[in-house]
Amino acid sequence: MLMCSMPLERRYLVYSKNGLVSCRPLLEDEGLFNLSSGTRFLRHLGYRISQPSDMIISTD
């Protein structure tokens, strides 16, 4: 369980690595993407996004 208190006027990045939870404030020039916002951003830049193929070819 994680319990903490942070000021609401700032943005924070909370992440977990190897079971250790860390938190730090985001800098003014930093932003985060989830899958949906990342896809919208790439489309805005002119990239075409397609669904992955059901057939995965192994390169082994």
C-alpha cells in the first residue's frame, strides 16, 4: 500500500522498479504519454498507425 501527500499544484511521476516505488516532480518541459495520447501525437505529426498483424514472424 502506498500512502503519501503531495501538493496538488504540481505534476508528479510515480513509478515502480524492482518493488521500490519512487516519486519525483515533473519538470516544466516534461510530459507523459499513454498509448492513446501517444497515438494521437504521432498521427498529428503525420504518421500512419496500423493494427499489428496477427502473424508474428520470428527472427530467430
